[in-house]
Amino acid sequence: MTLENKKNAFIELGKFLSQFSEGENTQKEGVLGNDVFYESFIDLIQLTQSHNGWYTPEHVYFALQSWAEALTKENLDTWLNSYDFTDVTPKKVALILAGNIPLVGFHDFLSVLISGHEALIKLSSNDQHLLPFLAKYLIHIEPELASKITFTEGRLENFDTVIATGSNNTARYFEYYFKDKPSIIRKSRNSVAVLNGKETKEQLEALGEDIFRYFGLGCRNVSKLFVPKGYVFDPFFEGMFKYQDVVHYEKYANNYDYNKAVFLMSNFKLLDNGFLTIKEDKSHASPISSVFYEFYETLADLEKKLETEEENIQCIVSNNLIKNSIPFGQTQQPKLWDYADNIDTISFLLIT
């Protein structure tokens, strides 16, 4: 199977996914496999929340549309043209996937297959259905992929390389268990935003997307703000007001009530707008429905601090205040070449 065959299969998958959106599902002419997969995928999307209460249709559709936009010929060519796939020795790569947000492990799945290896996949108990469905679609388009994709519920055996994602605790287990295998072990990370008080209302509303998309459960969600001393939070809360309906979702509301109560019982000073609490805290990892903040003296000092903490940070969001930061509202729409933890997965797979 050639690289072009594999790329074409994923391009067709992108076309298939482009038909599904929260506003309206629209069956398009000429999309391969619609007769087999279109209606059943709509059914799966509607059932997904019963499998995982955090996977609302809104967020599942967002994930699907993000991948539809990514899986184009132009994007795949831009991503892959700098690599040499001519001398790849196929290996079996074990993928241990997370399930915090829909299809969070899809990029690793794509990277393994596109680089010519076989994927041995252990799914998270929180995301058992979406990826297997998309794998079936890919096999329908390119039958040779059938021998390259295996899902397992049991012990991982007979593999050459591993890419595993988990918490900091599980990462320590992975590092020990897979110490004799080439590996990428992904740990917990969080994303931060740097503000200077000059942000527009539109920029702060876009920051709300970075905070609230997927209820804040992803490593690319902003969970920490860095603000200058004397920062007034009123404009920030005005920007967040657009997302007030999030508290109508029971699981989120329960977390909001619980975490707010815990903070108050601990006599922490809070700012609260009825659906989001913010608390001064040195940590990057805030609980659901809360964002931490920390004051900084100068941007130069802050930049040095962020460099020392880079192993704990997935993304930095700002209005060009910090080098290599990304614009507000873009954290959940990474490009194919925006690698998790800044580890080039394709390069790793080509040399192992």
C-alpha cells in the first residue's frame, strides 16, 4: 500500500466527516461509503453521550468538524512533504489512548498508519466507539488497512513500539512497564493564557472558547491565567458571559457547585460569576468550572518562568505577548503538524 493510497483514504474520511455538524447533517453527493455508514454514524453520534456523559453532541460534532477540516489533500501534503517514507521498516505500534475528549487519540492513530506501521490500539473506557467506527470506514475505503488496525481489550503483547497517554501517575507506570521499548509517554499538561488588560471583548470571548470547549477537559484547554498586577477582572468576566449556558449542563453544574463549596470551606478568596470561579493559585491544573490565575511583574520575567515550566504546558495563548503563543480561540483547532507536547510523532515513528 503506497503513501498516496493511505493519504487518499484519510482524505475520503475527511469528506465523510464534513457532512456532520451540530446545525444540520447534510448528505453530500459523491462521498464514498455513505450507503453503508452515513445513517449509522448519525445514530452513533446521538448515542455517544450515553456512553460518556461529557461527550455531548455539540462537542462530538466540533471534534468531527475539526478533523474534517484537517484531513484535506492540502493539509496532508503540507504535513508530510518534509518526511522521507521510502525506507520504513513496518513495526507494530501499541497505542494506549486517553478518553478525556472525543477522538483525542486520533492524531497518533493517523500518524502510525500514514507512516507505514501497524496500530495495536487499547482504547480508553471513556471513548470506546468513535475511533472503531472511523477505522471501519477507512478499511471500507482502503481494504489493505484491515491488516494494519487491531483493537484489543486485553493485555498488550507482541509490539515493537508504544505511544501511551495518561495522567502523571499512569505515566510513571508506563515508563516502568515499557522501559525496554522505544516509546512516547504523554503526561498531564495544561494550557495557559497571558493577558495584559488591553484585550478586546472579541479576544476575551475567543478565550472563553479555549476555556469552555469540551468543558475544559482537554490538555489544550486554558486552565490558568497570567495577569499583570492590578489587573481588573471585569472585562474578563464580560467576555466569559457568552458561555453562561454551560451551567445548565448537569455534570458541569455539579462540578461547579462542588468545587466552589470546597474552595469556600477552605477560606480561599474567589471571584465568581455564577458559572465559573477564578482563584489565585500557583498550579496550572484547575478543576472543572474553575480557572486559576497568577500575577506577573514583567512579561520578560514571565517568559522565563514559562520556559522553566514548559514540560507542564501544552499551549500558551496571548495577543502576541509571548513568543510561540497562539491566538485566542485557537487551542482546540491544532494543525496536523502541531504535535502534542512538541514531540514530532512522525519523526519518532520513522527512526524507531
